[in-house]
Amino acid sequence: MTLFKIVMSALLLSPFILFSCAGSNKSTLSERTEVKTEATNLIFDGKKISKTDEEWKTILGPESYEVLRKKGTERAFTAKEMLENKKKGHFYCAGCGLPLFSSNTKFDSGTGWPSFYQPVAKENVGEITDESHGMIRTEVVCNRCGGHLGHVFDDGPKPTGLRYCMNGVSMKFVESK
């Protein structure tokens, strides 16, 4: 494929990439239905961590740093190991190790990013209004380190109706024993 074709393909797909994780959010996390998971011992204890930019660069790889610390977004369908993972276990923040999601709440949204219908515990993630890229969305962050994880939308499956559309490079998976 020539460079011209690659650039043109990227330009043609960019609206899809931007808007495939777009949606409207009509409520806040505290107002939403919460379904019990088996991970009640994985709740955030309230102790936040803070590191300098240089420390984060040392800890994280370039892609994870760009997403977690600079609020970047990985390209759709690039985090295949997270997207296609069907193993039982938990997804943890790649920056600080806080448990974020259980494999029990993961589903295939078709967007190209790992998606979940609820976090392990509502205390583990924070929500921030994001008005970037000409739209209003709800950003999801790790409540321990403040790392950008992705966005949450109200077009997910039952039982919550939510779609936590996460960047694969913002998480690490640990399989259950």
C-alpha cells in the first residue's frame, strides 16, 4: 500500500475513530444501576498516588504514557490482547495497579476498544466531563493515579445500560487462578 493510500485511509477513518466512542451520557455514575461483582475486596482505599512526569515516563511505555498521562486514545482494534481476551480475571490500571474491571462485565461492543458494563467498584473510577473534539462526553479516570482510561456512554447492554469504552494500553490483565 502506498503512503498516499495509507494517509487517505486514515483521513477517511478518522471520523469513525473519533465518534465510535462517542455517545450521550444522561446520568452520573452514582445515579446508575450497579450490579454486584465477586470483587468486593478490590475497592479503592482512598490513598491517591502522585508522580512527576519524568517518573511516569520511566514507569510506563510510550503508548501507555500517551494515553494515561496525556489523555490520548489508541487506534481502534490495536490492543488485540485486551480486546480479544476471553479469560477470567481482572483488568488493572497500567499506571498504579488499581483493579478497574472484571472479565465478567466485559462485552464485545464492536467499537474496537475493550468495553465493560460496569467497573469492579464505583470508587475505583472517576468521571470528568470532557468537551474536547467538539462533543460532550464523560471521561473515565483511575481514582488512585488520575490516569485517563477512556469514556463511558449510556448505550451499553443490560443490566446497567453502560459502555465503559477503555483504551487497552491503559490496563493490565491478570488471569484468575
